Amino acid sequence: MEDKWLKGNELKYLKEVLENKKETKNNPFCDRLEEIFCKTYGSKYAVAVNSGTSALHAMLVAAGVGPGDEVITTPFTVLVDASMPIFLGAKPVFADVDYFTHNINPNSIEERITKKTKAVIAVSYHGTPYDIDAVKKICDEYGLVMIEDDAQAHLAEYKGRFVGKDADMTMFSLERTKHVSCGEGGVVITNDEGCAESVRKFSGMGFKTLKAKKGDLSAVTPLSYQHPNYKRHDCLGLNYRLPEFCAAVALAQMERVKEIVKIRRDIAKLYNDIFKNTSFEPQRIPTDCVSSYFTYSVKSPFNIKEWEEFYKLHIKNGGDDFYAGMALSYTEPALARLGYYIDWKGKCGTAEYIQPKIMQFKTNYSNIEEASKYIIKLKESIELYCDNNEKDVRFIK
């Protein structure tokens, strides 16, 4: 089986980085990666960084988030959407999610807005776009910075347009499990020159030469920079730069991103057939949206004990492992110790109800044949579990 990381130009580009030739120095892979993101998503600016978390941190800095501010986000996502505001002295505020799509509920966002609200971080969870128009309308009305976490949503579509085009700033992840991957990395896209420059400078140690579209500080350092009186930094920043090795691999993946995403969508169709006419509830994809299916997410009809029993039976039956829904952010010990669990328990009722029921099945197989083998096993496991527990009526409609 051909490795999914070696189907394109990955090795060719890595060799070019190692050769360190002048043409590669003059046209770095980070620059090329940013260019292909701009072209793909129709954005004016793109900034490559070393992780999606770094991207989120830099976007919040660019948004001016600081002590005393509030940032509204969903609790039903990775912790960093809530923890990054805390690092900046702000408070995360949690909006509930929609029962069917698992995404942030615009009505709940509006209910949580106060005079302290600075920004909204909306997430296209599992690869399915949230209600972008509704959230944008709220942000515009209240003067809030709209930040989009599309870590899992490469090429996801909302009303005929790609995600990421409407927010003030959008982040994509290049982490190991994502559609486009180089092990670790992230990219911010934006149409706002000021935001782009702020993200780049903060992510690049605050070098004064960095601009929205890079600067003249690259692999080839101008001689003028070496003068004893030269001052390099005009603001504070961190080193969130993406290494050329990672950029080379990510570029090779982006060159065939349509093929990569199509495989996941085709795999999702196989899951659709498995769960049709069962009591499992797949994440609803709105008719005006196209998911990129980072995972295939369903609400199971199980309680916690039954969830565990089914998982063990499925693995014993030769099935592939699958994921639970992440614990809600405010229930994580790191935030609970800061009082968020006490403050928020019971206030996101839909998220609290669906989280224990979630099963996320893999879509990142190399090809349909590999996926089919495991999805057939999943069907067998569902039938076997129902037979063993005499719960056909409850679990299979």
C-alpha cells in the first residue's frame, strides 16, 4: 500500500531543502505554502506558523485581546480555543452548540455578549461548517472580531464558498491527523493587511522588517542588517515560525488537497450506508454545506457503560479504534481549577447532553479499500452487540 504521505512531491521537496541551493533560498517553501493557501482560499494574505495553537495565539494578539476582555467560543472543541484567551489575561465565555450539527449555536453566542466581549472563536467541528452568515451578522452588529478555527475543515464549503473567506482571521491546522499534514504546523489566512502583519510579526519574534506579505528577512540576510547599530525588533513576539522541512511537506500535500479531501468524503459515504436506518445519529450536514469529514461523527444510542462495552467488543471483533467526543473545555481539570466548571456547569445543556454519546470514526485512511475493510467490521460489531444484548429494537430501527 502506498503511504499517503509519499504520493506527491514530499521527498522531492525535502531533498531540495537539504541541498540548500540558492534558488530554494530565494523562493522558500514557507513562501510557496502561503501562496498556495492564498490561491486556494481566495485570501489576500497567509501566514505559516508552527502549529494551529500558535496560529490561534497570534490571531488573538492581532485582534487586540487582553486582560479584562471576553472571548466567546464553544466548549465542544479542543481546549486551546478556551485556554489561549486565558494566556492573554482574557476570559473564555462558552456558547452552547446545535444538537444536530454539533457546532456553535449563533443564538447562544448573542445571549453571552457583554460589554467586555472582544471576539468570537467559531469552530467548524469535525469538518462541517458552522452557520457562518449568522455568526458574521452578530459580530458585525456588535463590533466583534470574528475568528474562525478551521483546523479540521480544509476545503469545507458553506453556501458555495470555502470556509475561511468571511472571518476576520482564519486558522487551518497542519497537524499529523489533518487533511493536509506535515506533522505539526498551521496557517492563518486573512484579507486584513493589519491583521496579517500583526500575526506575522508576533509569530516572527517581532522583527521590524516583517510585513503582511513577509519582509526582506529570509534565508538570505542583507548585509545592512549586520551593522552594529542596526535595530531588529520594533515589537515583542514569539518564535512561531514554520520550519522549511515542514513547509516543504505541507506544500506537497496542498498540491493534491482536492484528492485528499475527496477520499475522506468518499469514505463518509460508506459510513452513511452503515448508519442508515439505525438509532445512531450522524452529525447533520446542512444542505447548503459540504463537509470535509475530518472524522465521521455520530451520536450513539448508548449510555457510558454501553459505550465502553461496544468499544471493547468492536476492537475484539477486529475493528479499528475510534474516538470519543472531547470532554467539554470547562470540565477539563486545567479549567476546572480556575473555577470554570463551577461557573459553567449546566449552562451549555446541549453540549453536555451530546458529548458522552459521541463516537468519531476515522476517515483518514489511505484509500477506500482500506477504509471498507474496517467499516464492514463496524457493521458486524453493531449487529453483534445488538444480538448479544437483545437490544435490536433500541439500537436498530
